[in-house]
Amino acid sequence: MANPIDLTKWMFHPILVFIFSIVALAASLVLYIYWYVEVSTGLKRVVTSYNLDPGQFLKLDTWVVILILSILVGIILVGIFIIFAYNQKTLQLYRLQYNFINNFTHELKTPVTSLKLYLETFIKYDLSRCDQLKYLDYMLKDVERVSDNINRILNIARIESKSYGGEFVESDIVAAIEQFYKASSQIFRDSAITIHAPKEHSFFCRINYTLFEILLMNLLTNAIKYNDSQTPKVDITFEPQKQKLCVRFADNGIGIERGEIKKIFKKFYQCGQSDNMSAKGSGLGLHLVQVIARIHKGKVVAESKGLGKGSVFTLMLPYNHQP
């Protein structure tokens, strides 16, 4: 037998309330039309029986009234549907934010707890230089993890408020990526990132360097983070297609399930949360990537042959080809 609390919960579920409201409104419209037609028919009979003037009792615009009433009810139904859809989207966003806060808190708490443990170890014990360097390396990685999460929050706030600064400049994309990798090589020191620069070709796009570096950082760190290989690899290739340039970032990471591919660019979405698995990441990295691509009048698409088979993220940008 069902629990009374469960029945009450289902009775007041937004979807059921919405369905009941629509059915009730539609039934009211049908009953009103039925009643109106019956009343009009009765009046016609009275007028015919007693040879009365129809203009005194009945106007022959019944169907016009019904049509207007139907339009008004239709507008009401559309309004209810829009409110319902907005409410469901708000509820979904609230749930995503709730999951994000829980996981982001964990993402911050774990390295902070680790740092505290290492510092207490330094205070309590007289460590050898070798152990000191080992623990310091662990601490630096924890600091980088905290810094990365904080930067993503700051970046999304700056972008959404349109205060990211900088100008859009016609730039060679290959040179821009090479320059970024050279400046950030220390961050990717344990990875193999190969930029396959085309010979005798340049691809010029209007980019904002500040935003473009954020996009590259998130794409590359994402490829390395979601990677179980001993040496994470990322191959960056360039392919011109008519008026757009495709920049592909192919990695040897853990891959993406087919059902996740369309969701990973959503704000606060974390892989694994739909399968009752432990969600990973902050849910902001790939969302940032897509937002920045849109600002550059482009987009990013993801491909994967499945779990364990790596992923390919393709950045598509409008460009001018100059030999």
C-alpha cells in the first residue's frame, strides 16, 4: 500500500498540477460552449414559437463569441505553459546550483584539508630535505587545484558581467596557441601537447586574447584532468572549411558517454550526476569554453567513441585565410 505522504507529494507535483489545470480549463471551455449553444437553441425555439422579433432576444453572432472565447482561452493556456516551462527551468537550475555548491565545496575543502595536514607534518616532525621537497610538491599541486577552481568562478563572473576587458584583434590562431602553450608550459609539464602547425598557411581570426587564453586553459586542463593515461596527450590540429576554421583538440583521456555529450556544456553540469555516480569537476570549465566561443561568433562541439577512447573538442571560428 502506498504511503500517504508519497501520495500527497505526487498529488502536488508541478507536472500533475499543470495537467489538472489544463484539463480543468479545457473542460470549462467545452461546458461553456455546450451551455451557450443550448441556450441559443432554446431562445431560437421560443422566438419561432411565439413569432417574436429575433433582434429583441437573440443576436446571430454565437460563433463569433465562441471564437473570441476560444482565442482568449488559448492565450491563457499558452501563458500557463510558459509559466510552467519557466518554473521547471528555474527548478532545474536550482538543482544544478545545489549540486555545484556541494561539489565545489568538496573541491575546495579537500586540498585545504590536505594542505593543513602537510603543514602540521612540517611542524611536528624533522623531515629530510627529500621528504620536504616531496611534500612541498604535493602542497603546490593542492594550491594549483584551489587556484584553478577560484579562477573559474571569477572568470564566469567577469564574462557574464561583460567586464573581461581587452579588444578583439585580427590574430594568427596558430601563433596565438603556440604563444599560450609556451607561456604556460610549466602547467602542462607532465603532459604531451603537440601543436600540428600547418606549413605556409596562416589562419587569421578576430580574437580577444584574454578570453581566448581562458578558453585554451580550460580545454587543455580538462583534457588532462579527465585522463587516466600515464602521459596525457593532446593533439591540436587545424582544418579550414570555407569561411570557418576548425581547431581540433584530440586527447587520449577517459572519453565521454554518448548521453553526456550534449549536456557537458551546460552551466553547473557535472559528468556522472545523471547516473547516480560521483560528479566530477566544478561544472563551469566547458560552459566557459562554449560561452567564450559564442562571444567569438563560433562554437565548440564534442565527439567521443565512448568511455576509454578519448575525446575530440572542435573549436569552430570564422576566419580570413592569408597565404
